[in-house]
Amino acid sequence: MRYSSLGTTGLSVSRLCLGCMSYGAAAWRPWVLDEDAARPFFRRAIEAGINFFDTADMYSLGVSEEVTGRALRDYGRPDELVIASKVFFPLSDRPNMGGLSRKHIVQGCEASLRRLGVETIDLYQIHRFDPVVPIEETLAALDHLVHSGKVRYIGASSGFAWQFAQALSASERHGWARFVSMQNHYNLLYREEEREMIPLCAKTGVGLMPWSPLARGLLAGARRGVTDRESTVRAATDSYGHGLYDDQVNWDIVDAVRRVADGRGVPMAQIALAWLLSRPQVAAPIVGATKLPQLEDALGAVSLELSAEEVALLEAPYRPQPVRGIV
């Protein structure tokens, strides 16, 4: 396994982050693996040198954090691991159970700590920007968690570049802890982040940990088309993903990934991930896996170096498209 620093923090993270949304309770999403089925993925990830794990309080309504915490205590060395979680989306329709108010951030963090079974969360992220709560209230609450020893670093997940710039500026003005990472929607099929967000992160020393690096399986060749609802359980039930990748998908890009993969004799997923890993600001794509061969494919991408000609072939078909994945 290779490692890099998350932005300018000096925090050493594996070049792959295991996304733990897939582990928890099938009652939340039918494609989610229960604890017994999930544990081999954590064991294999740690055996391979992955030390970076990302979950959120809303994944399986807290069960993902519980499963993740128990598995990492059993298989990993706590001092070497980087555990990330997120707060924002509501866990119920009751008052104060979502958003980025000081109350919800603090109580959400304390609940995540209990579920994970740790004293400190290494990277605590806002899952989205809150359109109602002033960013100053959110940042002051996060700074409180850092200085209380409950959180080591803070990050954000998706948003407009102006929102992220506003947050970084507020942290600088007030002397608060600042966001060190951006978990954004970024892959070969969706590169709108290259216009503003990624240059902003590069300028300010913020590390990227892109989500949906394989575009819900489209870049892995797992689906026959955007209307394919049969190839996988997730393809049939992922209503959010259906909105991310619709009839505007550029199939020339998928074909380019297939051609490069065929030329290399490797799975398409490795090519798509290798491209992301070649982007200077990307620290670690977040990979999800519900089958062990999917995890093995991702591991193989870490050592795969694409040529300039291959990169050009993969990037050439891209066309501008509407912004997706902000909400």
C-alpha cells in the first residue's frame, strides 16, 4: 500500500479509503451487508495496508459506525488508523436530529464516539453545508470539538466552491480549526469539480477524498446503461444514484475506460481509479465494496501508473454538464 498526507496536515492516509456505507443493516438499504458479511472486508483492507475508513452517522442510522468500530478494534492498530465520520443528515424526523447547529453537531459527535467505541474521531466532516445555520455557528462548534479532544481534524463533503471558501475564510478570521479535506463528487464521468472546487483546494492545501469514484459502477462496467435496474441490487434501488447519472452520461468515456483496460489486461475499475489517483490533489478515493473481488480490483489500482497517452484518451470525450451531488 502507498500512503500520502491528507492535504497539508501531515496525517498519513492510505491511497484508498474504504467507504463503510455498505456495511450496517439491510433494513436501511437492501444492498448493505450485515456485520458478519462485512467483517471480511475490514480484515482484508487492513491486511492490505488500508488505514483510512469513512462512515457517517446516517449510514444505516448509526449501525455502520457500530460495525466499523468493532471491526477496526478487532483487526487494526488504533494508533495507525484514520477513522472518519460525518454529521448533517437527519437520523429521524424528530427535532434537533439533523443539520449543523451547535446542538446537533456536539450531540451528534458524542453519539458517533459511542457507536464507534473511540475517544476521538480522527476526521469529522460536515456531510453537506446547512443552508439555514450560519457557517460561523457550525465552525465554532467544530472548533469546540477539536479543542475538547473529541475530534482531531475537520473536513467537508460536497458543496459549492463559494461555500467552502467562505468557511475557510471564517476559520482564518476567527482562529478556528479549518477544513483540511473535501469529500467531493469526482470521477471520469463527472469532472465539474475541476472548474472551481479543486483549484480552491489546491491553493489552500486541502486534500481530496472523492466519493463515487466508479460512478455507481458505470466506470467498472457493472451496468449496461443508466436505465439498467437489474445488474445489481444497488442499481435497482439507488434512487440518489439515479439522479447523479441519467441519460446525459457520456458513454464515450466508458468506452475509453474499457479500451484502456483491455489494452492493459486489467479490470475497468482499476483504470478509473488509477486516473483519480493520478490527480495531484487527490489523497484517497473512497471505494465501496460489497464483493471481495471489488476490493481486490481497487487495491490493484494503487500501483497502476497510466501513461500520458492513456490519460489523454480517458479525458478527451468529456463534455461540460450540470452540477450534481451538491445536495
